[in-house]
Amino acid sequence: MTDPLRLPEPLAPPEPLPGGRPLSLPRWCWEGLRAACFQPPRVAGHAPRPWQVLAVVLAVELLGLGLSRLWIVGAADFWPSSYLASWWWWAPMLWAAWWALSLRPGDASGTSAPRPQGLGSWILLASLGPVPAFVAMGVAAALLAHGMLGAAPFWTTAVVALQWISLAWALAAAVVLMARFSRRVLATAGYAAALAAVMAVQLWVMNAAAWSPPAAADEAAAPELSLSQEVFEDQQAAWDDAVDTLAPERPGVADVYGLVFAPYAAEDVFRRESTMVAQLLRERFDAQGRVLQLLNHADTAAELPWATPLNLERAIDALARRMDLAQDVLVVYMTSHGGGDFRLAAYHGPLAVESVTPQFLRAALDRAGIRHRVIAISACYSGGWVEPLATPGTLVMTAADADHTSYGCGHRSPMTFFGRAVFDEQLRQTHDFGQAFAAAVPVIKQREEEAGKSDGFSNPQIRIGEEIAPVLRGLQQRLDGAAR
């Protein structure tokens, strides 16, 4: 009767070598790559020299380090502590291999040999086992990160799928290799269980990144607003100028209007991000003269209206008066800190500014009669805004779900991860908000992992109403045609 748990073929003897010479390093590497492709390595009766094992392990580590560097566009900082911390998994895997190899088939008396066979050979060959799979995964991820595969969601999905396929391939090759060495079902199964457990911990708990985008130079806290009669007069003039110069809608054209709201004055990241989004809408979405930027910052009090709840209501009303409510689209972008109570943090000391809630924004939009809305909320816990803002005529996307923080706030951040990936990168390649969001999400996840985000993936959210979808398709076609 055939054993249903038949093991792979054992190690094969090598081809004869002149003079009984030991296997060379290139030969060991070739046999390791054969093992990666599920072929029996031809090394029976041979053991590598210590320097050969060390050379292969270091070469594979340097290869992985180089591939991971390619995943970051532009400059990157190397973190030795994070890199060395990732070596923790060698200890449990060496122990698991020692245990599995010590359970090789017993002799005629039925006793098991007390020490492992071929541990050095296993280390060398197992180090090379993941190389083909991880090279394929690493190159694909690098091409996606550098925009060489385009912005189509298909490529993002394909690369993510390839990453999981490559991981499964590498794990399977490692288990098959152990089966060839140990020749025991129990030993192979135990090793496979240990390998799966270690990889799970590595991926979801201790996934520290060796490379990360360079941190911006430390900057002092944003300057405090100094209240005076002149400041209030300048602010009134800024408001009047912003509203009076709003361009009217164009008959027969589905225009884009924009409202960018950044109420937290204590950190310059929100000033930079809101300015980027306002300019993007003007340049990429044909919204020149149709964008209101509300910003709390001491340096812009004479130039831009303050981001207060009252100004938010007034801005929505002013935009509604210019828009063709039946066909135009309003893009609302809000960026600040967020809390578990789903309030958008506001600060402009010594001016008292109330925080904004999703219910407040929804009520203002409903009163103004604006039907077609694209709303993006870049804040922690912003997923709590999705349900209150969802309508058939609304696309709403958020930087996080209702239970997680987002990332990229703070004095040292040029922009939030969400604003950078969705607006500053993807929407410069496409006019499709849904496509830009889909392409940005895996990029955000990768960057959060590389930055060592401690509370898990932010998990950005999106919901597209059935009535806004055809409006945005028409807008995309118009803008794509104009770009050509």
C-alpha cells in the first residue's frame, strides 16, 4: 500500500568532481537555486565550509536590503537598529531546523540519532531558497512604487497578489527542502508549523523597516497669531477678496469647485498639505478661480480666510451661489488631527475656534443644496465620517477607518501619508478619484510599515454613491480629453 504522506526525493549525489574536491561556492549557489525550484539539491555526502555559509547568508541579506531600498522613491534613511532587529527570526528557525534534523530515520534498532545531520548544508541551501520568489516580489514592488506600471488599479492588485504568491512559494520551498533533509513526516510538519508561526510574527508584529523616507528637519512650532485691529481688518479683506473673485459656472460644462479646510494652526504640515490640494484642483481639475482655501496660520491671516466653522458654512453658501447645482461638483478636502469622537481638531490661539463634526458639514452642504460632492478627510479615526456624509451623490474617502490613526502629522512631516499618496501622487496621474484611492492604499500601507506605525494599518475608507459615479465619469472624460 502506498504511503499517502510520501516525502520528496532525498538529496541527490553530486556529479563526480575531479580529485574528490569539495563543492565550490558557485556550485552550492546553483544547488540552492535548484532547491528553490523544488528540485533535489545534488549535495549528498558534502558539507559546505564555514566561509561558504557565511558568504551566502550575507549575500542574500544584502540582496534583500538592496531590493527594499528600491521600494522608496527618492532619498531614504537607513535604520541599523530596525534592520538588525529583523534578524530575530534566525534563532527560532535554527532551533526548529536542529530539532527536525535530529529526528532523522532511526537505525536497525529503532533508535533515533541524537544529533542533526547537515545543519550547515541546510542553512546555506535554505538561505538561497527564497531568492527567486523574493526577487520577483521585490522588483514588482519597486516598479509600482516608482510609477513604472502606471496608475491602473489592476497593477496594484497584481503586485499585492504576487507578493503573497511569492511568500507562499518561498515557504513551500523551505518545507520541501527540510523534507529532503529529515526524511520524517513528523519533523517536516513540526518545522513547517514553526516556520509559519515565525513568519506570522515577522509580518504582523515585528515588521520593522530598515529603510524609511528621510525625516524633515526639525522645525519650531508654528508662530502664534497676534490679534489686533489690523489683523481683523486684513482678515475681512481676505474673505471679501476670496469670495468676490470666485469664477461663475460655465453653461454646459460640469465645473469643479473646491473647498480646502485646514483648521489646526500649530503644525505647518496642514498648511503645506492644504496648499498642495488647492493648487492641484486648480491645475489638474480645471478649477482655476473656483477654489476657496480656509487656513488657520499666523503667517497667512492677511491672505487666506480663517478655517472656522462659521467660515466653513459661509464658504459652502458662497460656492453654492456660483455653482450650477444640477451638474457641477464640489470637492471638499479637510486636513487636521482627529479624535475617537470624530471631531476635526481646531486651533488658532489665542483665537477661540470650535472643532467641526461630520454632522455639521453634512448639514451645511444639505442646506446649500449642493448635490454632487467629493469629500476627503485626512485625519485620525476619520472613518467615522463616512456614514454621516454618505449620500447617493457623494464620494467620501478618509485617511483611516473609525478605529485607527492615520499617519504623517507633526512638525517633521511634509504632508500626511494620505494626502501625499492620493492627491500629490496618484491624482497627478489620473482624474479618477476612485482609481487614485485604490492605487494609493497599498502605497500608504507600505509607508506606514516602513515608518514603524505602532497601532496597525490606518485602513483608509471610500464610499461612492450611485448618483455621483456617472457624474465623475463624465468629468474624467472631459478632463482627459482636454489633457490630450
